[in-house]
Amino acid sequence: MTVGVMRMSLVALLTLLCTFTVGLAGTAQADDVSHKGVNSAKVVDKSLPSPDEFIAIDVMPVLENQPQAVYPDSAKKANVEGSVWVKALIDKQGSVRQALIVKGSGKKVGFEEAALTAAKQATWKPAMLDKKPVAVWVSYEIKFALKNEK
């Protein structure tokens, strides 16, 4: 009996916390705390899909321009390479509306911040459904490799 009450109380508390986070205006904020120093809090637009929402499409979005990610100075000095997986929300116009880290490098040298900055600057040909553009999330890898200078 006590365990059931505790579980119910925990569920009620979590519901209350989620309700507080969503707020009265129907907007929500999400903080990516998977890596220190990067705050990806965003206001969620209800007309856009959530990161895990399935969206049917006929044609995948096509990356038209991905600016080169700036190699962090701390990574250069430490001679560190790595990669970061980002997830980006591509809107109906092909602009990146939001980006987040799916899998960090684990190196703590600034790769995540550089990858997010580059991902947000990318331009895409939007996904299509019935010959109409639709907003979708895409995941892709941004690699950081030092050039061999001989």
C-alpha cells in the first residue's frame, strides 16, 4: 500500500514538474545538459515536429551548404580529433530552426559548441510530401580532423 502511494505521488510530482515546465502559454523549454557549457534551451513551436516525432515524407531533405565547423583552439593545441552527431530541424524553407547534440565527442574541447554553430548555419533543400515542403528533423555527423602537415 505504501509503495503504491509513493509511486502515485512520484507520478503526480513528475506531472506537476512537466506542467510547470510547459507553462500557461503552451510553450516548453528543453535544456541539453549532456555537455557542460552549452545551453540549447529553445521555445518549442507547436506547428513544428518534435525531435522524436515521425513525419511521413516522399523526398528527404538535401544538404545544400554546410559551413565548415571552426576547429576549437583547445582541440588543436591538444592535438585532439573527434566527431559530433547533431540533430537539426529543417523547416519548410530549408532553414535550420533548431539544432541539438545527439551524441557528443566526449572530448570536452569545444567540438559540441562548434558543431551546433555550424549546423545552425547550414542550408537545406526541404523534405517534400505530395510535392509540398514539410519540416523534418535530420541527424548527421560533423567530423573534426586535423590536417596532416608535412
